[in-house]
Amino acid sequence: MIQALFVGLVAGVTAHGAVIAADSARGAALFESLKCVQCHNVSGKGGRTAPDLGRLADRNFTPASLAATMWNHAPAMWESMRASDIRAGDLDEQAAADLFAFFYSARFFELPGDAARGKRVLDAKCGRCHGLKSSPVSGVPPVVEWKQAHTPFDLVTSMWNHQPRMQAAAAAQRIALPTLTAQELIDLLVYVRHVPGFPETAASFETTSGADGPKLLESKGCNRCHHVGTPLATRIKGHTLTEIAAAMWNHGPAMRAAGATPSHFEPGEMRELLSYLWAAQFFEGAGNAASGGRIFSTNGCAGCHSSGTSGVPPLPVGGRRYSGASMVSALWRHGPAMQEAMKKKGTPWPHFDARQMADLIAYLNSSGGPK
């Protein structure tokens, strides 16, 4: 599956339109200004009265599962905030997207990695050329200089641009270019980030609107082989940038064997292209619309949101897209009033697991999104 991921990457263009540009630095500031940091801890910073978000056993969240977790936690969170006299600030969709970017930079959406396994990957697959503080091959950067390990888009760019030189070096040694599974790359990055002397740069994640993505798609020659609108588009949904980086790394030799020359990406270009091709689909998730419609009805959503006669906005709303971030924004802005209205009706607060939230988002998009 993952080896075929890049094959479907360019096919992932849909009518979803440009995505909201998100910035983890703004999200980190929001985590403090919204007072989340008073109770929750991320990356060693924050309070201890609520779950430590940096030590969750299951770090392999999707945006939908994170939205479901926040939704289910909301009533207890609001009660705790009232008891501590914490006022909930505003969280519009842009702010929610920035908050999700912050969680992405903290690697909430990656498989759990293991440093010991990562060292074995480095020794077995990279050690011929890359050392920790100095490299056995002249001109090859040692591990402590892999600054791109902190920024997912830069990591994808660096691996892609580095591959032609790496393949030439492998050919000179008469060895095959090593392949990497997504798990191996994640383990390797966990190990690298803990190597003594590795720069302690804050992790960052930033998407753009992807407006220049179509031009890059053409100028880099990607559309010569990868055609928009094929069934392969669904293969990138739910995959992380580390998975994409591994898939692209493994795909490079096959491109050259087929006579294609991979294009070089300048700083920022890969971010723009993947913001266009990947970001919207990743943050929307990969749910089932039919199941989402049943969830919308059985959880009582339809009772208030179908007609709009009860004074709440009807859902779905045509002409817009929904994502994990937009669901969290709606929860934050309207949840307390919704909870009070439900209490008066004797309706219990709905709970969703990750799959149900993804299905609900898919239903809202299938019914309310652009046709």
C-alpha cells in the first residue's frame, strides 16, 4: 500500500478547492492564549491536571480521531474551565487549523516511533555514507546536520532532492539504494532527534493555500505520468507526510528505470505542491458518507440541524467543506450552548469514536460540499 502511495499522489486533486493555510507557530500561541496549557502538557510544557497530550499511548491520531477526542472531552473540559474561572476564547476555523498544525508539529498524527529501532535502521541502511557527527564519505552530511528532521515538508524535499546523489553513490559501491518503510523512517527520525549534538530547533508545520500547486504540477513534469482524476486519489487519504516521504523515496529508482528524471524542488515548492494535493484530504479524513448519514440521524443531530426551525443552523451547508479542524471550531464556539439546549430536552451528549467522526465529516461533505 505505502509503496503505491506516491503513484496516487498527483491523482489526489479534487474539487475541494484551496485549503486554509495553517501555521504551527500560531497554533502554539493559541494553545497558550486559549489556556489549554494551564491543564494540558505537550512536549514537556504545560499543566498536569488534565491528560498529558505529549504522552498519550496512541499517538497515531488522525484529525478526525483528535476531533472526536476533543468532542467527547468537551463537557468535562467546560466544567473544569468554569471551576477554574477560565474563559474560553474564540476559535474560528482558521485558528482551529493552526491548532491542528501545532498538533501535527508535535507528531500527534504519526505512528509511535522507537529510537532503538531507529539506530538499527541508521546502521543497516544509512551507515555506509552517514555518520553521527562525521561521515565516512566525503561531502555527505552527518546526522547532526539533518535539520530537516524537525519540519515535515522540508524532510520530504530533502529526501527527494538528495536521492539522485545517493543513488549515484550506491551505484559506485555496487549496492542497491536502500528502501525505507514508513515505520523505519519514523523510527529513524525519533533516533536522530535524540542524538547528542542534534540542534534543538522547535518543530514546525505550515501549509499554504496551495494556489500555485497546479502550476508546479505542470512545471515539475509530474502530470506527464500522473493523471488527475484516477481512482488512485483515495490512496493518500489519511497518510502522513512521513509516509509520503518514504513512498517517494522508494518510488524514485522506479522512475529512473522507466526513463523519467525526477525534478529538483526549490525551498517552499514541495510545501506548496503538497498543500494543494494532500492537505485538504488529510484533514478531512477518509470516512464513509453513508455511515455518516446514519450517525447524523441516530445521534440526534438531525433533530435540530435538519430544518433549522429550532433556531440552530441547518446542516449540511452547501458550498463548504468540513474537516477535523472545522468540527473542533464548531464545538468550541457553539458547544456550550448546544449542551444546555440538550440538557433541557433531556438529550445525552453524543460521543463519537474516530471512525464515526470521520464518517460524519464525509457525510457533511458529500451532502453539503461542492458538486
